[in-house]
Amino acid sequence: MVLLGIESTAHTASVGIVDDTARVLSIASDMYRPVAGGIHPREAANHHVDLLPELVTRALETAKVSPREIEGVAFAQGPGLGPCLRAGATVARTLALLWDRPLVPVNHCVAHVEIARVLSGLDDPILLYASGGNTQVIVYGGGRYRVLGETLDVGIGNFLDKLWIALGGTFPGGPALEAEAKKGTELHPLPYSVHGMDVAFSGMLTATIALSGDGVPRPDLAYSVESTAYGMLVEITERALAHRRRTDVVLGGGVACNERLRSMVREMVEGRGGRSYAPPKSLCVDNGAMIAWAGHLALRAGRSVPVEESAVLPRQRTDLVPTPWRTELPA
């Protein structure tokens, strides 16, 4: 079975093709980059509308498959920016009708979970999902994925983007801030906002901007932010391991590309006698292959929808999506 998946939740338009062993046959992606400031949903959606047809063609050519070999078309139904989601869904509906193939809605967060889980070989890990719009600690239980803890304000990726722009940089902020942090040497105290299993970043944003105004060098600010923010994420992940009596952790989401976060999680998990896994960076960032793989799991469990029932759900939560493949079929 070969599935095509379309990702369009935020800044990235991506088309991926996978087979039924989770082998990635192709990924074709293009990121919307605003001239200044953060993401403008309508401009990003226009970018996706312009690029997705070309990305579909490129993905098929790279995978060396024809439309008649595609057995289903999956798309990110939510969560995400409404205009961007609608752009991807429209292309997916068109392909499903044109090729007469099942249309499979996929939760973006669950897609991050499932691609990390299958690649790691870890059957039932805790997932630390750290991305632009989402920051969650997730575990499977009772037919769906459960959110044990999450951000109370903004996703960590959005926080990093906002901070970097405020410090004079441009979107996206995460990779640039990581490079700057590697040059930092002095740790400055910042608000450490952990509330049980939840975290918050707005206080750290305000405090870091204030330190910048006081003349603290940008590398030291970046170093301090990474130390504090990722320390918060490691703490709630370790608490989840303890509460759920688990040993293993997988990472997902664009911020999981950060080498320092990966090493901090790895050190914590190995200290507890467990294992950690982070997918290749091309599969941590938003991509169509993870949508295709989650679509494969859903379709194999009998889940698809007619076009008239394929509305996007910008606020769709991870813990409201049934995952019958976990209960009815072996992963």
C-alpha cells in the first residue's frame, strides 16, 4: 500500500509518499518565509495554493510512482491555521476525486507521534512533542493519545520565533537562536514556569527582552533561554515517565531538531535506564510523509471520509482523535 500525504498546517507546504512499511519514498516541501515578522495565515495559505500542485508532481516523480499506484490520499485536518489547512485539504479532495481514491483526514499531532513511534521501534513510549504551535507530553491510553501536560500560553516554537524577531532576527527563529546559543557562555536567570505537568513561556519572553535592553549579549540570552526552556520540558517529561511507569521517550515536532534538547532528554532518560529517540530532522519538521504514514494506519483500520465530511478542524486536539489502529491492529 502506497499513500500520499499533504501537510499544510502552518508555514510549510509538503507532500510525502510512504509505503506500508513506513519507508519514505519521497518528500517535497517548501516553506513560506515572511519578509518581516511572523506568519500571516492568508499569505501562507496563498503560498501553499501556489506550490502544492508542483509539490505533488515532484513527490510522484521522486518516488517513481504513478497516480494509479496511490491507494489513498491523506491530509492534515488539524490543528493548525485555518486558511493553510483549507489549502491542503482542497488539494487532497481534488486528488482523491480525480484518482478515485479514499480521502483520509489526519491529526497533525498524531502524525508526529506515529512517525516517531514506528521509526524508533519503541512500542509504547512517552512522546515529547515540541513544535511551533504545540508543546505537549503525550502517552497512549484507552483508545487514543492522552495529553499529560502542555503549554498554557504559546508553543515553544512560537515562543522562540517571537523572541528571535524581538531581538532583531527574522522568521524562523529556532535554528538561528540555536546557532547563537552555541556561542553563549553566561547563564542568566529567567522565569522557570512549570505548573505541575504544564509549562508557560510568556514570562520568559518578557524577561529575555528586558535583559536584551539592559545590554546582555545575544549569545548569552540564547544560551540562557535554551537552558531554561528545555529544562522545563525535560522536567515534565521525566515526571510523566515516573507517573506512568514508562522508561522510553520519543521526540517529535520541529523544535525536536534542536541538538541541545535532544541531548538533555537523552541524558535524563538514560539516567533512568531508558531509551530516547528523535527522528531524522527531515521527519521532525512538518512534512507530508508523516501525514501519509498516519493516513496509512487510519486507512488500514477502515477510516476514510467522503469529501462532504472532510472539513478542516483548526482547533482539533490530540486527545480527541480515536486511534483504532492501536487497539484493533498491531502497530
